[in-house]
Amino acid sequence: MRRVVLLPSVLLVLVYLALAGGRNWLGPVALVQGLTDTQDFLIYGLRLPRVLIAVGAGLALGIAGALMQGLTRNPLATPDIIGLTQGAGLGYAVALIADVALLAGAACGAAGAMMAVIILARGRGALAFVLFGIGIGASAVAVTTILLVSAPDAKAARAMIWLSGSLSRADLATAGWLWLVLMACGGIIAVRAHDLGLLWLGDDAMVSLGTDLPRMRFLVLGLVTALSAASTLAVGPIGFVAFVAAPLARSVTGAEAPAIWPAALTGACLLAASDLAARLIAPVAVFPTGLIMGLIGAPYLIFFLWREKQGASA
């Protein structure tokens, strides 16, 4: 029972600290007064949008990571490693320079990266899927850099802040459409919860239990693309959230396979904590949330690869 309530409890504490903390700390009474006054700029103009976006993007990335790891049965196959977030970043840069809808650009970029990885890795196994994804991601980053070098200074500066994984430009409008995408995908996941829960059993087991495998793969890839594009547009290409969320959720809940909702809550906790840390480190300046997440995720990736090597040599 304690494990069941741990993640929601931690998330609630982080949300409270994020709303109350910063350059000017608010007590419980002042926080409640601020929340009841919709004209309060500190709450509704600055802190609440950041909290909503950090939690929403963390939920989305946690879900996307768990789904992708379940589909491929490879813990490295997450949107931030196989190139989806980088593809969304490229789409964002193109849309920004061309003055078209940023959400459409990010979605097209993520979808294009996903299609490229699927085509290149088709029939080659999960490892090839990851390796081709890393290559696609690196290529997307290179093209994005070239575009920004030649872009007008104002647009390049805006894109560079976004690419660093900063929530400093958070607003309620962005939070609104992010949560709309999240709720739509969450509703689909809730309806197909039984079939999605079978992902880690393997293709043969899923077919024997009556799952339409091609349709299920298409559904998972569509959900992962939508969630990755929406979260990346909202917070920038922040790495390691999707990669770390599912295994950390397993260690907290004691489950053997990644559960979608615990992974989602873990992703929300990770991103909310990282953004809170970024705000406390530099209350006035723009400090990238992605940098904090990188300090958490990079050592874990090194540890994961070391552990896999030790297991293979044992």
C-alpha cells in the first residue's frame, strides 16, 4: 500500500513546493490566496504554468518511454534516445523559421523521425531500432544547428532557449493544449489498457491472447509520437526523462515490467523536481531544466550500460 501512494504523494509535495518556492517563498495562506485570485501574476503568470507544463510533459514522457520500452522490450528504446525528441526539435526549428504552426512542425518532425527509424530498422531487431534511432537523432540535431546558424538572430535566440530545455517561457495556453493532448492519449490508453499491459509478454503471447499485433504496434507508435511531439514542443528536447522513468518506477513499485501509470507519475516527479531545482539555483536568470535532468540521466545511462556489460560477462 505504501508503494502505491508513494509516487502521487511525492508529486503533490513537489507541486506544492513549485507553487510556493522561488525568489519569493509563499506560506500556505499566501499560496491559497494567490490561487483564489486569478489576477495574481506570480501564481497564474509565472509559477502555475511552469508546474502544469512540467507535470504534463513529465507524464507524457513517462508514458511514451514505458510504451516504447514495452513494444521493443529494450530499455534503451525511448523517444529521447531513438531520435523522436530530436526530430520534434527539427520540426520546431523549421516551423519557427517558416512562421507556421509550431505544434504541427513538432508533430511532423517527430513523425518523420519515427517513420525513418521504422523503415531503416525494419526486420533488423530491437538493437538496430535503437542504433538507427541514435543516428537519426544525431542527424536531426545537426540539421537543426545548421538552420539556426542561418536564422534571424531573434528566432535563433528563442530557439536556443527552447533547445536547452527551459520552461522560462511557460504560459497557460501552452499548458492547456499540452494537457488536451495528454488527456486524449490517456483516454485511449485507458480504453486499451488490457492489450497495452501485454506488451512485455512478447509478440507470440499477445497473438495467442487475441491481440491484433499490427494494429497494436501502430497504436503504440502513434501514441508515442503524439506524446513526444507535444512534450517536446512544450519544454524543449529534454533528455532522459522517458529513459529513467520506467525503470525507476519499477524499483519503487516492485513490478517486473514497466507499468504505464507509475512510469508516468515518475516522469512527472522527475521533471517537476528538475524544474524546481533550476528555479531555486537561478531564481532570476534562465537556468535550463534540461541541464538538471541531464545531470540525473547521464550517470544513470552510464550505470545502465556498465550493468549490462557486467551481466553479459557474468
